[in-house]
Amino acid sequence: MNPQSAGLILGAIGVLIFSVTMPMTKIAMTGDVLSPWFVWAGRAVLAAVAGIVYLIATRAPMPPRALWWPLAGATVGIVFGWPLLNTLALQTVSSSHAAVVNGILPLATAVIGAWLNRESLSRRFWWCAVAGTLLVCGYAWQRAHGELRAADALMLLGIVLGGLGYASGAIATRHLTGPQVISWALILALPGTLAVALWSMPAQPAAAPASVWTAFIYLGLMSQWIGFFFWYKGLAMGGIARVSQVQLIQLFFTLGFAALLLNEPIEPAMLVVALLTVVLIAAGRRTKKLN
């Protein structure tokens, strides 16, 4: 198998792992035994512990000084920003609705990545980006009956921060492996995430059913850590421009898992918006000039 094909397969595995994140977050908060703050911070602490063990076992060196800024950007985006804001939002919206709103995350990643890498973006790309953003915002506005709900505002801010995290992590993988990048990002966040996890720890952990703890462990080890192993490795082997296209199907995977795991209804409007968003992103990316 050639590197391009292997990269696509690895990228698809990473996307599959990430696509279960929102339904698992809803399951982890079932019954209100685990607060959203603990679900977010606790999963990051669990992943950081795994990252520390991995770095020690592989005798990974300290990152060079030039990489601390990209690692800090990854920490802000994919450890603090996107996971926290979406976890808070999922208290009041379905995971399928959140998946549709987050459908423009690839656009945010492309725009922020281009800005950080000083890439030139075509006018057509910007038209597609604006159209996709307006489409998703219009969907959220219509679902909220002409208002912008707090949950939607949180997710939109999370999308910006998530784009920063993905783009910064991709920059860091030029010099570090994917497992090293996500592990160091989690370690940088550990003082904050550990403090919040201890503050929000459930008073009666045994009151949570096995399904809640299973979802929590999945979020910590898979969504927050191992998923990035496959995603970053796929980008490195198959090329960022090619493999990142696989991210377009994540939205549909999440809708499927929301229906399968949570019995959430998938409304026709969701599918229409999801399909149009993917078409706009794909059209914009074809015109994106990569260095």
C-alpha cells in the first residue's frame, strides 16, 4: 500500500474516533452525576496521564523552543477551547444539532492555518467560507426561532478555537510526532485541568452507571488522545491537503452515532444543511492555494 492510501485510511480512523465525541459527551453527562466541568477537565487529566506515561516510555526529548508557541496554540484550542465550550453547550442541545453547527470547523481550520502559514487563499475560497458560515448560523438561528442561543454562541466560539488548535498542532507535527504533540499539549494544560477536575469531582462517583464511566474513559483516551495519533500520522503520510478532505465525512458519522447511541431524530433540515456545508467546504478547498 502506498503512503497516500495509508494516510487516507489512518485519517479516516481518526475521524471515526472523533465523530463519536459528542454522543459520548451526552452519555457521560447522563443523570447529572458528572458535571460538564468534570467531564471536560477529567477527560483532559486522564489523557495527560496517558501522555506522560507515553513520553517517558518512549524517552521523548523536550520540544525545541521554537515549538512551544504552536504547542500552546494546540493547548488553547483542542484541550481548553473546543472541548470545554462544546461540553457546556451539549447540556442544552442535542449532539446531532451540535454536529451540524460544528460542520464549519474545517473552514475555521483552513482559514487559521492559512493565516499562521502565510498562505494565500483564493477569492472563491472566501466566498465558500462565508456562505458556509452563514448557512450554519442561519440554521442555528432558525432552530432557535429567531434568536442566538447561548449554546450556539459557545459552539461558534469553540469552532474558532478548535481551528486554532488543529492548525497549531499541524505546524508542530513538522518536527514532532502526532502522539508527542497531543501529549505535550495536554501536559501544558495539566495545571489548569487538574485544578478544575479536583474542584468539580463528583461527590458520589459510584452513583454514575457503567455507561457514564465508559463514555468518560472513551473521551479521555480516544477522543482527547489516541484519535490524534491516527489523524496526525495520516496527515504526515498522505499529505495535509489530501487527507484533510476525509474530515468532511465526520459530520455524517456524528449524525449516525447520535441516532444509534442516543436515538436522536435526524431531521431532513439537518441532512440538507450538512450536505450543503460539505459541498461548500469541498468547493472552497479545491481553490485553496497551499504552500
